[in-house]
Amino acid sequence: MGDAPGLKTILKRGALVTAANWPVVLVQFVAEALFKLLLGVPVAGGILLVVFVVGHDLDDLLGGDVREMVASVFGALASRPTALAGFLAAMAIVLLGGSILMFITKAGTVATLVDAERHAGPIERPPLRWPQFQQAWQFNPERYLAACRHFWRRYVRLGLLLLLVYGLSAGLYLAAVIAGYNLMGEREVVVWWTVIAALASTILVVWITLVNFVYLLIQMVVVSDDVSVRRAASRTLGFVQARTRYVAGVFLLVLTLVVIATGASLLATTALGLISFVPFVGLAVFPLQAIAWFVRGMLFQYLGLTALGSYLTLYRGHA
């Protein structure tokens, strides 16, 4: 592959290779759901601490999503340093353990898609036939676990570096917002502080998106070439420089699909929320919300792995 094919062909191949190996999508979804469930354990413990130790009302703490509950627990435990330290330690342990679990499972997923992309024939060329689709199937539980065992050290090292970047980015974001608030006069506090906070939030979102993009490419190169994280980072830079237009095109197209899917998910959530107030009909909202949550999670995992499959096609041509 000297010249890369068109973006439509690249994305189609990535989508078909991912669809042929659909169990990896399910594995990633389950790993992420388990991670969120584990994070809920220390949050529940923090809520119990606030209720029984501090004496806050349970209804006030349960109002809102998980982030609002965590913020409420932090605020309530601020006056009890010992309880706050225990809550922070529990959150750190669960966050680190859950993250390592996700890092290791991603190694098996990337290895499966690397093998699938290499062995798949011209699956993107019509007409699509079942034997071609079966040829792209490379998922095997034994090979998946073997890849996790083989790459886990490199993936954990890379993942911990990612968490460090997340922590530094969050610290700089909070420092920028607090500094902007302290520099404003009394009359200008509300307007200008809001502008600074919005600008800092936008920069943070863009930065984290780019960090995740580079992180995904390095994961891909580590498995594709079976090299160290440092050497993979160097080869990733060369790959992006050589295929800038195609890589940026895939990134922007998948990002657009994610934004559209997010908007559709928000509309569906709002519609289900309105139905929940209707007597009797509202009883059907809970299974519908569960189905919507499952479909949404699987869709976002599929889009992310489709992007990975597309980058694999480009990297194979580059290599």
C-alpha cells in the first residue's frame, strides 16, 4: 500500500473489521461499565459517612448525577479531615485499580483488531460476501488473554502516564479558573469569571481529546510493532507526519459522528424523561432507559474501535 485509499474506504474497512470482531466491543463496554460501577462504591461510602458522621440529609446528597454527588460529599467532608482522607484514599484505590483493569483489557482488544486488519482481505470492496466477512473474524478468548499477558506492562505504563497527564491538566485548569476569579474586581467577577471558566473548559476539552487521540495511536503502534512505549511514541510521530491528511480526516469524521451520536442520545434521554411523568406509561421508562444506556455505550465503543481499525489500515500502508 503505497498511497492510502480514500477516507470513505478507510472508514468502511475499519467499521467492517470492528463489526466482524464484535465481542471486543462488548468487552470494552463491560470493562467501562464495571469501572463506573466500582467508582460508585466509594461514592456510596462517602454518602453514608456524610449522613451518619456529618449529619446531612440523604435526599440533598442524592439529587443530581455522580459528579454532583461527589462534589456534595467533598463539600460536606471538608470539615472532617480524617473522614475526607479516608474517602480520598478509597477513591484513589478504586480509580487506580479500575483504570489498570481497563488498560489491560484494551491490550487484548487492540491485538485482536491488529490481527483482524492484517488478515482481512479487501472487505471494503463491494460486494460484501459472508466468506470475506468471516475472514476478518480473529477474536479468540485464548489469544485475547495471551495478548493481555504479553502487553500488560507496557499498557499499564502508558496508562499511568495518561492518568498523570489528566491530573496535571485538571490542576492547571483549576489554577487558571481560581486565578482568573482572584484577579477580577467585584463588579466584573460574574461576567469575566464566567468567560474565563468557559474558555478554560473549552481548552481543556480540546486538549484531552488530542491526548486521547495520541494515546490511542501509541497503543496501536505498541501492539502492531511489538515495541516499547518510547519507541512506539517515536514511530507514532513519524506516522502522523507522513499521513497527516488521512489521519486528521479520520479523526474529524469519527469526532463528528460522536458529536451527532451524543446529541441524539441527549434528545432520547430528554424524551424518556418527559414520558416518565405519565402515569402507567412511565413504568416502561426504566427498561427503555436500560436499553438506551446499553445501545449508547455499545455505539460509542464501536465508533472508537472503528477509528482504531481505520488508523491500523493507514499504519499498515505507512509501515
